[in-house]
Amino acid sequence: MRNKNDKDRRRRRRQRRTQVIIIYTAIAIGLAWFFESQATTTILFVRHAEKLAVEDDDPSLSEAGTRRVAELTRQLMDADVVAGVDAIYATPFKRSQETAQPIADALSLPIRTYDAEDTNHVLEKILRKHKGKIILIVGHSDTLPVLIANLGASKKVPRIAEGEYDNIYIVSIPWFGKTKTIRLRYGEPYG
């Protein structure tokens, strides 16, 4: 009888240990999933580089614009965080596509096209699809401030002047806390 009670006790202890291990494993997996899904999303906003001064609704980049894109690409590739860009979005206009292309080539990423007029849709898509990632968005002087403001980052994004091409806005969207915006300037193109 005693032998049977000892066997039952050992069996119950093994079952409890197994249950505890399963519960702790489930909690660990749940916490890992929760914190991974709640990571900070970082969006880098840049305006397209200088365009040709021609009577065309969709001009290409000028020579100065091409030099500026080379400098932007160099600076972005030198920054460790930017080398981790997970997605690149640009409007369908030549100047935006040509600004994004060297960066996309350097990172071996496709350029995803978005409608500059539908800022709410593109932001919803980006935040849903790329949560916790780093995204580069190439846009225009009139659309970037709207995109940034719609993220709740800053309602005080200054108007981007017609001849202003050297801003990089970094918007950090944490899973908890306040969205923050940093504005950097990356200098004149090499002449």
C-alpha cells in the first residue's frame, strides 16, 4: 500500500512540475509576443530633392538634386539606425522615386508607392503593416507636414519652403508614451 502511495505522490509531483513548466513557458511566450508587438515605430520623412525647372507636371531631379540624393544616401547609410530601414514609401512622381531609388538600391528594398493625397490611409497602412519597424517616406513640401501632424507627433511642423530640400524629420512612435519629432538638416549638395 505504501509503495502505491509513494508512486501516486511522485506521479502527482511530476504532473505539477510539468504544469508549472507549461504555465511559465506560456507566460514567457505571451510576454515576449506582447513586448515585440508593442515596439517603437520610427518613421523618417524626407522631401524629394531638387527638381528640374521645366514646364512639366512630373519633372525629374536636377543635377543639384542628384548630388543631394547622393549626400542623403551617404548620410543615411552612415547612420546605424537607418541601415535597419524595413520599408521605403514614395509618391509616384519621378522626383520622389528618383530620391528614394539610391537608398532602396543600397538597402535592397523595393519602393512602395503611396497616394500623397490620401495621408490617413497611407499612415494607417504603414502603422499596421510595419509596427515596431523603421520606415522611410519620401514626399513633398505640402504633404510631409500633414503626414507628420496626422501622426500626432507635432502640430507645429513648420511649412517647408519651395527651395528647402535638406530636412529629415524623425518621428518616433513608442508603444507607450508620447510621439516625438526630431528635425535634422543634412546640408548642401556638393558643388
